[in-house]
Amino acid sequence: MGRVGGKVAFITGAARGQGRSHAVRLAEEGADIIAVDLCRDIESIQYPMARPEDLEETARLVEKHGRKVVTAQADVRDAAQLRSALERGLAELGRLDIVVAQAGVAGMKGEPKLQAWSDVVDTNLVGTINAIQVALPHLGEGASIVATGSTAALMDVSKVDVPGKDPGGVAYVFSKRALSQYVHELATHIAPMGIRANVIHPTNCNTDMLQSEPMYRSFRPDLEHPTRADAEPAFGVQQAMPVPYIEPVDISNAVVFLASDEARYVTGMQMRVDAGGYLKWYDYHI
């Protein structure tokens, strides 16, 4: 029996990156998975989204660990789509214990600029609220909600020189900060029911979002067409430890802890997995 053996996890943004990693780690520790992803592009976001075959690969990796998985293509911006996806999973798996609101986009260099702002906020903030709200009626004592924030949400961006100060980039920081406050307030109200809610704040994470042309341009504005090789040294500016980024599994390990009974009294927390990124900015800029 693993650390979350017998539990069922509902994960948004599960087709690749952190979401896939969370699904696989939770499956390794005994959970069955309801895996949801949009699996199509968002026009204003300037890097490709996951594809249906990515979600299929997540399912294959979960099943490799002997766990059940139900997949659905759904847009977190639409609560009705999420509710339908969750109900399909519940019909097959019978219960819900863990919610991982992972789905998110970065709008750096997004066009049209104000549409990028809206799409980022709708995905990262409204999508998180939608995922949690459709799940709450099915959660009982001992359940765990985990949302993905960002170390950037903990910084005063008016005082620090962070990449991506265009509308889509600023919307990313705003949305992550707002969802963190939402989860904090929610945790207070659901604690009497024995349900926990926490936020994990990653720094740069080695996913398709980070390894993308608009992100390279945000970190290396001095170059017209920066490559990954150009940008990776600049990624290190975010962390105090000497690394350009962390890996998805580093976040997934924190997800497993917060989802497990090991964290049965941990709620309302803003957990940083950031290689000291917050400390670096706090010490030098705040």
C-alpha cells in the first residue's frame, strides 16, 4: 500500500509537464487518477498546448503502475465541462480524495495582448476555482486540495526585474497571486469539515511552458531569436541555488506529501519548491 493507496485524484493539466508528473507519482503511491486536459491550443498563447496523444501517454504511464485512470478533454475555463469530466471519473472510480488544480498557461508575448491577459486569468485563476468548486461536493473528511501557484506570486514585481512584464506576463503573476489568496481563504472555511487546501509555489520548472520561444524571449530580451542554449543561463537568475530550473518530479513529491495522511494537519500553507528563489529576491529586493 502506497502513501495514497486507495485514493482517487482529480488532476487538471494532466497531459504533460507537471500535471503528468503528478499523475504518475500519485499512481506510483497507489492512487487512481481522473486526468483532464484541454488538449488544444489557446490562440493568444504563443506556444503549443498539449495534444490528445499526450493525455493518452499520461494514461499509459499511470496504468503502467497498475492503477486505473479516466481521461477527459475539458477546458478548465468552463465549469460545466469540468463537472462532466469529473462525473465520468466518479462513475468509474467511485470516490474522490485528492484535487490537484495544476492547469495553467503563461502569457508572455501573447497576442492580442489584452486577450492574452484574459486567457491567462481565466485559465490559471478561474480554472483553479472551477476545478475546486466542482470537486468540493464530492470531498469528505481527510480529502486534500493542492493548487499550483508560482514563486513569482510571492514577489513584489514592482520592485524586482522579473521577465515578462507585458500584459500576458503580468496576468500570470496576478492570477497566481489571486489563486493563492483564494485557496488560503477556502482552507479556513473547509477546515471544520476535515478537508485541507494548500498551494505549492514552484520556481522555473523544466516543462514545455518554460522551454518555449516566448519564455526564451522574456529571459533574453537582448536577443531577437534566442535559443534554449541562450536562455538557460538566464533562467538561473530566479534561483538562489545554482540551478536554472527544477524538474516536475520535485513538485510532484510535494504534491504526494500534501495529498497523503502524512500531511493530515497541514492546511492553508504556501509551500515553496523554488531552490531558494524567494529568499534570493527577498534578501536583495524587498
